[in-house]
Amino acid sequence: MRTLFAIILTSIFVASLAGCATTGKSIGGSMSAPVTIRQPEFLNPEIAGYAQRIFSPLIANGFRVGYTDDPDALRLEINFDPSIMSTSVKINLIKPGVGVVASAESVNHGMGTMSMRDKSISNLVEAASEQFRQQLSLVHFKIEADKNNYQSCFNALAASPEFSIIKEKVGLAGTQDQTFSMLADNTKPSKEEIHALKQWGNMRDACIKIMHESKIAQRTPLALLNVIDAASNAEQTLLVALVNGSLTYSEYSKKRSALTVFENESIAQIEAEFRKETEDSRFKGNQLALEAQRNSILQQKNVTDSIVQQQQLHLQQQQINVNNRMKSTNCNVNGSNVNCLSF
């Protein structure tokens, strides 16, 4: 009986190897595409752990896979059929208005994945990913920066003549526009610059609102959306501190850069956890998001506390000045009377 069972298992294993078929196709030629590819909205838990292997051919071509609002972004589809009679992994890269740019599919017909299922699925993913790499190699990609409605809004601020007075003081479109001179500028805003900074802040509020609505439209996970919103609020708080004279241009630019780095790193970590599509990874992703929000709020509080402390110091100095002035006394002698006045 044991011998018969072993023969059956061996037969199934051989069928697993022999029954795996891989196909692919590509449109070839040249193509422009934004750097961020829209990641799949769902990954079957059985292949979620292989996401990075499937993404690797795209990353090798210079792309990143994640959330994007660019209407021209390529879209990645990963379909998994868990049937033991015909288990398959299919990868599609789709361009809006064009269709499938490159695809690959690996299928195990028969009952090849009934035994040693994890190993069989791993082999299917590996075969499909390799075929996908080969199909991508037939396309010459010209990778471009991502475009989106809210980024266009921020970019328009940098081009506006209304803000020419502060153009060399702050990165109008974002931290990517910050220069060495901005980071080294230890001055505080003049009266005219304060007026321009306030107008810029109001316009930034409008762009932030567009960004928020765009993220919702793209079904960005709530945890990520909360991190982005918290970072935006913290950045606006820094601008308030600059306008109020609590920060120099240099301090503002450095803190803004640090905030941007923190936001980007937090989002990357959260996205990585969410891509795993497991209960533990979703919990960890949400925990990372909460921690990032707390840090952003703490930064806002630190800036606000600094503003309050400076205001208190200013009031104390005013009181000291008043007290010092009252110590000055003038006296006049009129006969036997002496009249003194302190001020």
C-alpha cells in the first residue's frame, strides 16, 4: 500500500513538472510611460508573498510599482486561478487607450498542484515572471516623471509671477525645488515677503485639497491617505512658523525637507506591508501609518510650542523694557518741596 501511495505521489510530481506551460506576448516597439505603475488592487493571498518577484522585471526596467494618480500610468494585473485542475498565474501590463503591452501566463494542467502546492505555485510564479521579463525586453520604454492633477497645481505655483519675490527663498512647487542658497538663508521674511508667503499658503491649501480628492478617487488606502494628510498639515504649520517669524528661511527649508523624507519613507514601508496581503501585514501597515501620523502631529506641536514660547519671550521682554523705563526718575526742587516722577 505504501509503495502504491509513493507511486501515486511520484506520478503527481512528474505531472506537475510536465504539465506546466508558459506563454507570453508583447507589442514591441518604443513607448513612453510614467515611472510609477499602478499596482494591482487585489492579490490572491496564495501569491501575495511573491509580489516582489513579479514586480522585479518592471523594477529592473526602471519603474516603481505603487499608488499613482497619473492618468497615463501603466496598470499591472496579476490573476491567479487556484483550481487544482488548472492552476495558473497570469501577468498583464496594460496601457490606457492601448491595451496589453506585455503579458505572461504559466499554467499547470491536471492535478499538478494537489501535492507540494507551495512549491508548485512558486514554480508557476517563477516561470510567469521570467516570461514576463522576456516580453518586457521587447519593448523600449522611455520613462517619464509622474503627472497628476495636484502636482500640476503645485507646479503652477512655481510659474506664477505673483510669487517672484519669494521664488529664490522657498521651493514653490515642493522640496525638489529647494536650492543650496535656500538652505543657507538665515534671514527671516520681510513685510513684502510675508504677504507673498501668505498668498502662497492659501494657494497651497487649494492644491492640497485637490490632492486629497485625487487620492480618494484613486482609492488610496485610508491609512496612507491619513499619513499624506497629516504630513500636508505639518508642512503648512511650518509655513505658519516662517510667516510669524519663528523660523528663518534656512530652518524652514531644512525642516520641510526632513518632513518630506519622513513622509516618503513611511509611505514606502506601509505600501510594502499592504502588498503582502496578509492579516499580520495589514495590521503592521496600519500601525506604521498611525505612528507616522503621530510623528507628523508631534512636529506640528513642536512648531506651535516654539511659536508660543517665542511670543511669551517677546511679552516678557516688553515687560522688562517697561520695568526698566519705570526705574528712570526725574526730581524737581520747588522751595522746600521735592517732586519726583518715575517713568
